Amino acid sequence: MVRFLDLEAINAVYAEKIEEALLRVARSGWYLRGKELRSFEEEYARYIGCRHAIGCGNGLDALRLILRAYMEMGVLRGGDEVIIPANTYIASVLAVTDNGLKPVFVEPNEETLQIDDTLIEQAITPRTRVVMIVHLYGRCAYTEHVGELCRKYNLLLVEDNAQAHGARFNSRRTGALGHAAGHSFYPGKNLGALGDAGCVTTNDDELAAVVRALGNYGSEEKYVCKYAGYNSRLDELQAAVLAVKLPHLDEDNMRRASVAECYYKEVRNPLVRLPRYVDPVSNVYHLFPVFCEERDRLRSYLMERGVETLIHYPIAPHQQNCYREYAHLSLPITERMHRTELSLPISPFMTQDEVRVVIEAVNDFR
Ligand SMILES: *Cc1c(COP(=O)(O)O)cnc(C)c1O
């Protein structure tokens, strides 16, 4: 059986150092907002190429905190519009609506799978304040054109970097391309904790201070509440684990890329479409999506052949029950992608045999 993602195998590689880190924290008597967090924040900020990294509870919180901080700063107001790719994971949209902001869905390009930057300008209205790009599947969504539009219309550029730790646009990392970025360290992401964790990166000193306060009850000073904040913190155990794994992230991403290279070279089936190839600098292969009109039949066929797959994602945000007010929207490209997408197994530690089993099974599908 080729598992979709073998987290046991991934974390086993670093087991000794992870266990040492967990024990060190357990014995330290200090579990929140301590030196493990500070040191991980510094290292992650340096890795991304940003002045600040602020740990928080998870990736959804990271995005919520960014938008909420802009509200507190008076930069955003309730009802302001946020341009967002229609095919994103639901968390990106929840961060927007949770702050009383309005998501404006823009269709993706079917080849790049990212927000179609040629459709952004026509979606801009006098209420537009933010463009949120989502580096979905590990592929960099930023383009020169997105940057130009944000400058021209004075819009904030927020990145959802939950799936693309380590990806680059030329020499700059995703997470350092806009005004602020939200990162998730959910266990299955490219840099994964042993539970929930996330962080915000930014070069904006004021935003960083407000995000930091908001994640700690809205306090800058203990027991003094400047904002009606949240409790969203990255704990010392998770910070220590992430600090063990971060130095190996680029290596891990290159291993993912070598699995992807095999798929691109050898998957040949007229019923299965691969997205456009982009080099492993701008793609860290969080997932390996393929598209097939008979997706569900392909999925059960692969299962019979011992290949586990997942769908990212079965329901588009505007078709979710929680967003009934957007159900009338017609977003045919997004809807087709959600109907036909299937993610093949990919991870840094898949064996060559496993990769071969996947390729042969996909190629045999009729
Ligand atoms: C995982 C993910 C999130 C949310 O991160 P959590 O840590 O699970 O809250 C947000 N956006 C995208 C695109 C994701 O893949």
C-alpha cells in the first residue's frame, strides 16, 4: 500500500532530535512564550527573509490575526473587499468573513492552478483593499502583474503561505512577497509540527506588534488589554520541534521535487492531465494534483492498485453550506477543478518502488 502521506516515516527521520527537544521542554518548566519560541521565530524570519515572524496557534489564526490587525490599525473596515482565489482551501475564506470582510472570488488559471492575474483588475471596486494570494499546492502564486496591480490601486497584498514554505519567486521566498503572510505548520504541511501551529511574517513593525498583542488577549503588557484579542500561541513544544525540522526543509523540498520529476517524466495517460510544469524553485510540491474527468473512478482504481489518494478539495468555498450567500455565483473553472482534481502521493521519503507503483497504476487506468 502506498500511503498518501506517511507522517510516521517523515518524523522518524528526525526522531532522535525531536525526542531530545520534547524532553528538554518537558523538563524545563516553561511551556509558553519562552526561549524556544523566540529562537524559532528568529530562525523562521531569517529563512523567509522577513523582519518579523510571530508564532500563533495555527494557519487559520495567522490569516485572521493579520486581517484583524489591519482592522485595529484603521487600515481595513468592515465590509471592505478582499480579492481571493475561488479555488482555495476554506480557511483562507474563513479568515476574511470572520473579520466582517467580503471575499471577492476570482477564478484560477487551469494551467497554473493559481489565481488568474488577468482577471484581478476587473474584480477591483472602490471597496477593494486587499488581494490575498494563496500559494496553493506549493506553487508560487505571485506574479509581477499582481505586484503592479497592488501598487497601482494601493492594495494590501496578503499571502496564504500554508502550503508553500520554501518556495521562491526569483530569489525571494513566498511569505516575504507581500505586506504580510500567514503560515500553517499543521502536521501534514511541508514544515509540520506534531500538532497545531502557525505564524505570521511581515516587514511591518506596527503590524507585527498588533498581531503579537492580538494573539495574547490583545495585551502588550500583562493584564493590560489594548484590544479585544484572542488566545492564539505557538507553544514551546511545537516551537522546539519546528526548530529541529526547519534546517532540513530545503532538502525535504528537493526530495519532493525529485518525486515530482518522475511523475512529470513518466505519467502518460490521455485521461489524466498534469498541471503545467514549473521548476522546483517556485514549486515546493506540497501536493501533486492531477485532473481527470472520471476522477472518482480513477480514485477507486488507484485504491484497488494499492495507491492512496486524496481530493483537494471536494467542495469549492462558494458551494459550501456556510457560504450559501455565494451559492448563486457561477465559477465554472473553479467548479471543474473541484470536480476533477485528485492528489497523488508525494512526500520527501517515498521510496523509488512506491513512486513506480503510482506511475504504473496511473498509466494503466483505462
Ligand atoms: C492548511 C491551510 C490553512 C490552515 O492552516 P491550519 O493550520 O490548518 O489552520 C490555510 N490555508 C491553506 C491554503 C491551507 O492549506
